[in-house]
Amino acid sequence: MGNVASEIWRLPAPVIAARVRAKELSALEVTGAFLERARAVNPEIKAFLEIFDDATDAAEAVDERIAAGDDPGPIAGVPVAIKDNMCIRGRLCGCASRILEGFRPPYTADAVERVVAAGGVPIGRTNMDEFAMGSSTENSAYFTTLNPWDTSTVPGGSSGGSAAAVASGAAPLAVGSDTGGSIRQPGALCGVVAYKPTYGMVSRYGLIAFGSSLDQIGPFSRDVAGAALLMDAMSAHDERDATSHRGEYPDYSAAVAAGDLAGKRLGVPGEYFIEGIDPEVETLVRAAIGRAEAAGAELVEISLPHTEYAVAVYYVIATAEASSNLARYDGVHYGHRAEKPDGLIPLYSRSRGEGFGAEVKRRVMLGTYALSSGYYDAYYLRALKVRNLMKQDLDSAFETIDYVVCPTSPTAAFKVGERADDPLSMYLSDIFTISANLAGVPAVSIPCGFTSAGLPVGVQVMGRHFDDAGVLAAAATLERTESFTDRWPEL
């Protein structure tokens, strides 16, 4: 098994699915190989909170479908890592927080249901920043996930466990959630493809909420084709989610296969090449943009003038929504309950104080303040108005261009603990990703090179609302100009 497994875990998701459907590999064989890889690397990088030893049961079900002549689905036999804020019936799900320790949901998230229906095999639940609040996965209540390329550095966050799982070869695909860049930023720092769809293209049913107007589920993969394959599986209307898109859904894989940058107008925003961006990051991103031009794209200098307010606006709106969403964790409805409280208020305060970590407490307090009497108009309503202006910036830009291309993160992966005592510095990690969430547009990060220290760098492509297939097609074309998917960290 060892030699076979060492070959299987290096295969990209589309190849695995094709070989399983062709009966060249069994789903059980594939799952066994990735379970072996995950167990081997997880003690070092700590991507998983839990590896599903019984994942072989789901794999056998896929093999049975194939043996019966049934369509096994687009991701037949492909293991998929699931972020710990997506419910799976009967399994632990805790958002990497003490307050939900021991919680086993009675239902499964729509995205996970669709992964299984499409032949995917959930292989484990991945570590994350508590309640998805963070940019480094250092805010987990359990442990810090480490970057497979350099274990002295962070993998990004909040979906750092999912990104690290894919980067290390522990899973060919993973699912994360993106509220302000929590898929794309760790994707860039870990050197994998990471995609945030248009808001509403993947159901949020069963996703434990952080910021409901911002949260979106999306895929991690070694390549754009893999991300498209997982989107084919997850993206569909869901009646249980009032924000689920009711229009048509594209064939993502077909769009990626037919993608071409020739004649496309790519907007390069000056506001994304600011003072403070790491020079090596800027050099690698500009080189990627140059390759896009060589592939036939036309580069257009654009301005997104309200970008400078992105971090401030995001941290008012996101914390306000978090304050509301997390009010339910009070020691009464469910979650951690303090022992022997002296009255109702002590029950609330002690349960929340014991269950929530420092960053969650900080954001809940900020959000509660922004929503409080006398400050609601000054902060929250004003932030909503500026959010609308930022959306208008992008809408105006897309009248003359097809896509925005820019850095994903201002730096490569930073050292563990480097920004732990400086929340503002940590918040600025998301400065280039926040706008897509505030506007609800699709955005993808793909690897575009490595720094002199051997750390990955990502370039980001953003597009119009519901042009998800086009964004992935553009990213795939850019990926083909120089692929970085054949490099692996030494673990």
C-alpha cells in the first residue's frame, strides 16, 4: 500500500475522479491513501481537528454505486476535508471553540450533502480560527495550524486547516468559508487555489454563522480544475437558504477547460499596490499580470477609490453581525454552560467568558458597541453606506473591464506569534480580500510564485456578480501560463 499511496496522494482531484469512474482506482484505495498521508503529516502541521477513520465507509458506498452502474458523481471517490464550522449530522462540529465542545449537529450542511451526493468522501474536519475570526489560525481553542512550506510560519486564516490539508497532500480538495478573505488569504499563504464564489452561489445552510451578509462557502484545490469540479458539486439552489441564488448555475469545469484570456480586459487597481506591500510579493504578482498580457489580455489601470476604507468598514459590519449571531451561545440554548452560576446574568457571563476565546470576545464587544444606542448611526449605518460605495466602485470598473487582477495578500506567510499582540496588524492581512466580500463578487487566488525564502505568493482575480465560471476560466488560463502546482513542501 505504501508505494501506491505515495503516488495517489499527489494526484489532482480531476485525475482521481476520472480514474475512479474508469475503475482504474477504487474509491476505497484512494481514501486509504489519503488517510495514510493525513495521519503522517498531521502531527507536524496540525491541519485536522479530527481525521475520519470511518471515511472508508463512504468510499465503499461510492464503489458500490460504480459497481451497480450508477453515476457516481463529478468528484467520485475524491477525499474532501471539511472546515469545522460546517455541520455533519452526528459528528463533532465546534468552530474550534470551547463553547461548542461536544456539539453534534442533528443535520448536515447543504454543501456537505452535495459533496457526498457527488461522490466525494469527507475525510476529516479541519482546524480554524475560532468562529472563523482570524487571519492565521492561531485563534483556535485547541492548537495553531502550521504552514506546510515552513512550519515556523502561519498558514493564514481562518480556513488555515483546510488550506494546509490541501497544500500538504493530506486531501486533494477541501471546503472552507470566506467572510473577509478566509479562503483566499490562506490559499495564497499555502500555495493552493482558493475560491470565494458570488454570495449566494453555495448554500449557507448548515454553516455556523459569523457574518451572515459576508459568509460564503468555497473550495480549496491544487489547481483551478479541481476547484471547478468541487463547485460543480456544491453550487445549486437550496430552499433552506433564503439568500441562495435562484437563477441558472454554470458548468464550471466546462468553462475552465474552454477558458481563454485573449481579448479580455484586466483591470489593475493602483490602490492594491500600496506602501507596505512586500516587494517580493509585488514583483511576483506583477510578473503574473505580465504573463496574462502575454497570453492576449489587455491591461487597464483602474481606480477603486474607496478601498482605503475596506478594513474599517468590514470590521464594523462583520463584528456587528458576529455580535448578533453569537448571542445564542449563552449557556441556555446550547453550548458550554458554567457550573453552579449564581443567577441568570452570571450564567450568561460566565458561560460566555469561559467558552469564548480572546479574539471572539474582542469582536463581540466591538460589534455590540457599534450597534448600541447612540452609536448605531455613527458607525454601523455609516459603514453600510460606504460598503455601497465600494460596491459601486467595482460595478463602475466592470463596465469597462472583464476582471480585476491584484495581490491576494500584502505579504507571504508570517511567523507564528509575530502579530499575536497586534490585532490591527493582523486585520490588515485581509486588506486586499475584503472588498470582494463587501460587494459579494466572486474572487479566486492562485499561486504565482515563491519568495526567496521559499514561501508561496498568490495573485487574485475578481469578477462581476454571477460570472463565477468566467473568473475560474480566467484563473485557469493564467495558471496555464506558468503552473506552480507541481511543487510540494518537504514534509
